[in-house]
Amino acid sequence: MRLEYTMLPKNDTEIQVARWRFLFNLPIKVAADQYLVTGAEYNQIDFDNSGTLPFDGSELKTLHVIDFNLGYIFKWNPNWRFVGIVSPRLASNFIEGIQSDDLRLNLSAAFWKEMPDADKPFRLVLGLTFNSATGLPFPLPLVNYYRKFHPNWAYVLGVPKSSFRHYFNDRHMVETAVFLDGYFVNIQNDILLDDGSTGSSISLSTVVSAVEYQYKISKRLSFFGMAGYAFFQNGLLRDDKRNNVYVLNKEGNIYFRTGLKISVL
């Protein structure tokens, strides 16, 4: 379970983006080395443009993304597990209830190898994921290689996140990271622009470099806080064919995130 708040304050474009996120996933053992994972995720995105746009942006002020997760994990062979996840998604401003264009389908499939009890514990995940939250309409590689090469040091190499970690002790950890973030949301009432084109969806794709501090309150409950810089941002209005019709934000920006998480590990 995870509850977090993310903020990209106003920059030269006078646009501010804030996001509340709540995520819950429950693994259920169905057989030896086989698990069914069910869960859901909700994101509320508050988009504040302070009247700077050349069109009525009132319908962009509050955006919603709701995921329903269903996953299956089983042991492929003595060394590898297979993970498959299907996530139907509703992403919209919901001005007029739920419409067919609000529904999207996210898919992930990966192989997972882990040796937590080795002298230098590691985890390797290799797969593909199609996730409209990135604002990119094609599958992305899912790569995650974690290695704890020292009792106090570890690194993660991969996509969508790479990081370097230092564990001060069992409770305190600092991480430097580079990762992808973003969203893709349907706009129910198309926005008419001066050139005659229409915006029917809004997307943000960003690459963030940040430092995170994590404090383990108990064995399973942790607090985390993150500060960094979104050195690449691409906020766009798109038409119904995903063509770019208006650039909302291409400026870099500072980036903050904080929250709580509960883990089964």
C-alpha cells in the first residue's frame, strides 16, 4: 500500500501540477509458488494554469486516473518466475460521467529472478510494459537489476528507474535516482483551439533526477520524501489521433514527492 503526494510548482509557463496517489495490491497464494495479485490505484491530478492558457482550461483543473490490477506470478523454473499483470484504466476529467474514450488497458509481462540470501543479494526483472500513464503510445522495456554489493550500499539499473542507495542502518536510507513519470488522460469535452484543431487528451512525459530519504517507522511501514528536478518535460494537448496540437509545458521544473508505504517484505 502506498499513499503519496507529488508537486511540480509553477515555472516560467505559470503551470503547476499536483498529484495525490493511493495504491493497494494484495498477493494471494493459490498454490505452491503461485500467487494471484489483486489491487487498485487512484490518482487525482490538480492542474493549475492560473488563466495563462489561450483557451478555457477549466475542464483541465482536476484529472482522475483509476487502475484495477490483476496479476499472476508463478515459478517458471528453479531460477525464474513469470509475472503477468492486466490493468484496466479509467483516465478522464469525468465532466460527463464515464465515456468509452476514458477506458484504456495497460499490460505488463516480465521474468523475475531473485537471490535475497546470497552474499551480495540481487534481483533481476526483464519484460515489457504498456502503460498510458507515461503519455507514450507504445510498449516500453521493463528492466530492473538490483544489487546490494555492500551491507550499506546498493544500486538499481533499469527502466523506468535507476538509482544508487546508501543504508545508514536498518531504518534510514538515502537514494539518488533518475526515473520517468507522467500521465495520459482523456478530455471529455474537446478543447477548440484558435487554429481550428481540437484537444481531446492531455499528457505529460518527464524525466526526473532526485534524491530520496526513507525512514522505516516499523518493519513494514516507511515514510519517504523526495526532492529533485524534472530536467525534461513534455506537457501536451493531443487530438483524437494522438497528434500534438498544443504545447502546455516544455520547461524544466523542480519536483517534490512525499508519502507513506506499507510492504509485505
